[in-house]
Amino acid sequence: MTEKHLSSQFDDDLTHVSSSLMKMGGIVEAQVQRAISALAGFSVTIAQEVIGQEEQVDVLEVEIDRALTTVVARRQPAARDLRFLLAMSKITTNLERAGDEAHKVAKRVISIVESGEARQMPIGDLRVAAEMASSLIHRALDAFARLDVAEALGICREDDLIDREFKGFTRKLVTFMMEDPHTISTSLDLLFIAKAIERIGDHAKNIAEFIIYIVKGMDVRHSALAQVEANL
């Protein structure tokens, strides 16, 4: 991930933590993809699989946090190494939260199926946003593996597209509920799913911002994208 150090043990420590983070990211990415599959087919079985993966993510989060604390205490890193370790801690948190959002999607899918109104609901636009969010998580993990600033910037740009999809879907859903009040309960489930998908995109964007922080030393979390691009 970073340049070689005089201490080979330090390099081993960084490699171990990075590998654990990527393993956690792979599970979360699978959760997101499976949650989308559950939504697309209104599958309770797939939704339950997503829910069942949450414990794996939680265990890895604790292990990574413990490992990062140990590395900082033993090696007392500075400059880019310290940024790298701090960013990994933040990325781990965002991955865990993305997994939580996938878990929420799965639970709402089960609720919709149990309501008996699954096939009547307008989910076409929602699936588009869901696929976009899944793609951003995948790209964020790939960008982290390569510390790719250009790709990180691309992710930040595309998160805005998910936000627009969410707003458009919300407007359609409100119209749908007004036309058929009997669907309000299920429509609210879909609204929660849409919000969870938007947040998955936000977490991918957050990961991208921490990649920029690792490589460039710039904290861009609260900066306008145009200003970030100009500074880079």
C-alpha cells in the first residue's frame, strides 16, 4: 500500500491490517450486492443471507480497530504512515456502516414481502440507484487498494448522481401514495430502502475522500468538489 520501511515488521503490520480491511470490504460489497438482489426479486431467502453476514463484519471491525491501535502504539508512525493508519480506521467505520445500510435494505425487503404488496410497487428507478451505489463501493475498495486519487475523485462526482436519483424516486413515491393510500405502509418501507441506498453511496464517497487524504494529505470532507479538483 505504501512505500517500504526500514522495519520489515512495520511493513508486515501494514499489510496485515490492509488485508483485513479488504476482506471486510469484500463482505460488505457482497452484502450490498445481495441486498440489491433481494430487492430486485423480493426474495426473503436472500435478504436473510444479508442479515446473517452482519456478525462477520462486526467481528472484523473490532479486529481491525484493535490491530490499528497496536500498530500506532508500537511504531509511533508519523506523516503519511500516520495518515494511512488514521484513514484506515475511518474507512473501516464507513464500511461497517455501509453493511448496516445493506442490513436495513434486507429487513425492509422482508417487510414488503410480508405485506403482500411487493409486486405492485414502483422499484425500477430505485434499482438504478442501488446498482450505482454497489458500483461505488466496489470502486472505492479498488481505489483504496491502488491509492488511486483520480478514481477517488470520480467516485465523489458520481455520488451526486445517486443523490439525484433518491430525490426523484422520493417525488414519485409521494405521488404513488397520494394516488393509492393503501400502499402507504409499503411505500414507507421503500422510502427507507431508498435512503439506505443513498447512504451507501455516501459511505463510498467518504472512503474516496480518505484516499485523497492518505495520498495528498488534504482533508476534503467538507470542501466543494470543484475546489478539491482545483487544489489537486
